[in-house]
Amino acid sequence: MRSRSETGKVGENIACKYLEAQGFEIKHRNYRAGHLETDIICENGEYVLFVEVKTRRATGANPRYGTARDAVDTRKRENLVACAKEYLRAYKTEKKPRIDVIEVYLSREEEPRLNHIKNIL
């Protein structure tokens, strides 16, 4: 069994591959602005995405601790917005900013499942 940090890293790797397949270029992983952190920052021709990845080890249809998106509460959203503002201050861009969540569900029996939730605000 993987540790929580190993599980999270696997989920982030899966999310990066997915985003690249969607035409995004990964600019930063685990970007830090002071105490704030964003899992993935990527861009395409139109958007700069700030992506929070939540990974769960799924056993059937219902993960043990709720859905991955349930872990992105109001406080986490506020931190994502603050981190995005700091990034945009440091890296000037004309692209539209967007904050997304990618849920990754891992299972021993089947391929990982991914759910991309766009513009969570």
C-alpha cells in the first residue's frame, strides 16, 4: 500500500499527463507563494490553470472518505485564489486565469478514473 504522499504524487502525475493530452503545457508543479501552494499550474493558448489535484484510493463506487472534491472546502478555495493572485503578480500574462480541481480515483482492479471539474469558483 502506498503512503498518502506517494498516492498524491501518483495522482498529480496522472493529472499532468491528462492536462498535456488536453493541450496544456505544465509550467509549475507544487508552486509555492509563501505558505500557499498550488499542485499544478499550466497554460494553453487561452487559459492559465491553477489546478488542485485530489487523489483517493477508491474501493468501489464510493470512496471511504467522501469524494475528492469534498476536500476542497472554502478555506482551500481561498488559499488557491490567493496563490493564483500571487502567481499572476509575479508572472504577467494576458491569459484568462481559471481554478480547477482534478479528482483521481485509484483502484487495484481497474484503470485510474479522473474527473476534471472546471472553474470551481
